[in-house]
Amino acid sequence: GRMKTGTTPRVNRNSIDYSTLERQDSSAEPLCFSFWNEPRPIEDPLAVYVTHTNEETHRIIRENLHRSANYNGLIEGIGPRHCPSLESKIVRFPDRKSHKVFLEPEGRETAEVYLQGIYTAFSPEIQESIVHSIEGLEEAQIERYGYDIEYDYVDPIQLAPTLEVDGIKGLFLAGQINGTTGYEEAAGQGLLAGINAARKVLGKESLVIPRERAFIGVMIDDLVTKGITEPYRMLPSRAEYRISLREGNADLRLTRIGYEIGLIDGERYEAVEEKRRRIERLLKELKSTRIGPSDPINRRLMERGSSPLADNGASLFELLRRPEIRLDDLLSEDGIPDDVRAEVEIEGKYAGYLAQHRSQIERQRRMEEIPIPPDLDYGSITNLSIEARELLSRVRPATFGQATRVPGISQADLSILAIILRC
């Protein structure tokens, strides 16, 4: 199939008039991308500024739509829904008087500023008119013009969950060729495809990350099970267990996998396991410690606007589940690392949802353990609907669990398949 993607004009930051634009500074909170580094604030951060298109911008676009490759037939591929071209925004939302444009610095070593929100396939002279019609960009010097490209992709249903191409042993695909957008989607696929290619060469078992373990698992399962109709974006809403797939517990979820396949060293693995043990010990202490109305904590509950304890008391974990109560209200213990404290707080505040997730995950895990023979002839199973026979023959799910996620397969068809597999 064919997809399309686009980019925006880049302008020289020294030609921008920032005086009337909204400034958005970087977070002052210490942050880091890796669990292995100390969080720190960004030194001398580069601010992002916000401006807007206007009615003059929209007039220029409307009058020149026939000159846009997106509308004159030169480009016919499907683009990402969540990053539409500027001309698409004007056509789809004719009543909007303006659209936001984010002026994002490309780096410290370049003067280029990325005009986020102006993806376009217009010719250079029209891009000049569009950019110069926007507040703050009247005198902007365009360093690089925006453009659209079309690219071929392989239907990802033809891939195994390892990202190996069905029927072509040793060929692994990753990135936009699988029908996704770039950036983190491509990086995640590249990581898994590279791991599995290396493990195949070494004669080791392939790695498949389940949906409940990571967003990479969600993405790849979606691709190989559901296919695509537009460039795939890994949105949190696609994950049914997203409360469990938190940024703060990625190390707890994935370090053990990395260690077992040789990508994480023993020192880092042990550091994460010690964090896990501290969390478990703290949760155990909270659940096993009960207090009554005479405990000093009761006064603290009332100070926080929480209900006082009844005669039968409550465990500290039960109290932590109350929205207005924090861990510091219950324990005076110093030296609890911030990451341990945060995970324990979440376990308390979302205990009901997390328990429900774990029950669902266990049920799904049992279905994932039921294999489907790779040579099963769905066409000969006459009790299946014609649609189910066609869909299952096309997707060829590896497990019963995967079969339950194939779009268009009814519960009646799943029941028949379960009988065939003697679930």
C-alpha cells in the first residue's frame, strides 16, 4: 500500500518577532529520560513560542488548494490522522478562525525553528505567503521548505509478532514500512526486530512482549493482528491496561526482560530488583499495620478533611486509598526514595482498578497460552462464519488470545474455535 507523511517549513530564529507571542518554558521539575541517570532541570532551556494562523492565512490556502499536491491528485496516499496538513485543517474545519502554530527550536547548534502545525505540500512561493501571514513570522526567513512524500508499506498482518515476515525466514521489518508513523513507533519496532534478528542468528528463542507488559507489545500486537488503514500512532488509549503501563514503572516491567536477553547488566538489574523489594516491603507494612481511633494518625485524618476512624479501625493501606491522604500522613519514616514512594502511592490510590487489571491480565494470559497450529485450515471449519474463515486465514493468529483480538470475529466464532482447540 501507499502512505504519505509531511513536514513543516523551518525558519531562522533570528528573523522571528517574539515580542507578541506566547512563551512556553521547559519544565522546572528535574527530569531525565533514563532510570539510570539522576533527574535534573535542563540548563539554559530553549523556550517554545506559540502563534496562530488567521483568516488571511486561510484565504491564501483556500485560493491555492488546486496547487497543493494533497488536493490536485499528485499525492493520493493516506496521511496520519493526528498530524494533518495545514491545508487539510482548513478544508476539514472551515468554521475555525485560527489554528495553533508552535515555534520549536531544533537545537542549540542550529538557528532553525520548526513550525509545528504547518505541515504542507504547497510550492515554495505559497509557503512564503502562508508563513509571512502569521503573527511573529512576517519577516521570517525560511531555511527549508515543507514537503510531503509518499512511501510504500507492507501490510503488517503479513508479519509474525517477532516482526519476521511470514514465509521469508530471516527477514525482519521495522518502522514506517510496517505502516506506522516514525519517531517512537519506528524506534520501538527497530528495537524488537533487532533483538529477534540477533536471537535468530544465535539460535535462541524469539522475544514477544505481551500487551500487558509494554506499549511496544500493544503496538506490535495491533499491527500484526488488526492491520492498518492509516499510519499507526501509539496512543495510550490503544492500551487496555494503560493504568498498569506507567512511565514510572517501566523499569519494574521491563528490566528483567532486558537482563534475561543480555541487554541489561547485573548491576542495573539488581538496582531495579532492590527497588521492587522496597516497594513490596512497604506495601506489606501498610497492609499489616492496623490502627484504631486512639492513634495520633486519626487526628491527621480529620485535619485532611477525611473521615475519622471507627471503632474497628483500618489498615494504613486502606487509609492510603483515600484521595485526600498521602503516604507522609501515615508514615514518618525518612529515607524512602521518591520513586518507591510514588509507586506505593499509586498502588494505594488505584488499588481497585489495578486489581481489576491484574484479574483481566491473568484471564488473557491463560488464553495466550493456548496455541493455534500454524497450519490450521480455517476454510475447512464449516461451523465458522465465512467472514471468520477469511479473517482468520488472513491474520493466522498464533494463539487463541490473539484470535480474540482479530476485528470482525464474533463471540460465536470464538466459541467454535475454542471447541476446535479444546480450550
